[in-house]
Amino acid sequence: MTTTTILDQILTLLNYIHRRLRLVFLLEAMTATSLEGLVERWALR
């Protein structure tokens, strides 16, 4: 195995992890905002 292929594999893996994390953060942000909206609506009652 050459150094370039190892580096390529590491970069690919990091890219994949980064993309997954971004999706998780997006989902968490969306659920957090919707939860906050629900709490606000409930508090306004």
C-alpha cells in the first residue's frame, strides 16, 4: 500500500463522517426548533 492510497482512504472516511455528522446536526437542529416552538405555543396558552 502506498502512502497516497492510505491518505485517500482516510480523506474519504473523514468526508463520510463529516457528511453524516452534518445530517445529524441538521436533524437535531430541526427537532430542537420544532420542540422550542411547541413549548412556546404551550406556554402561550
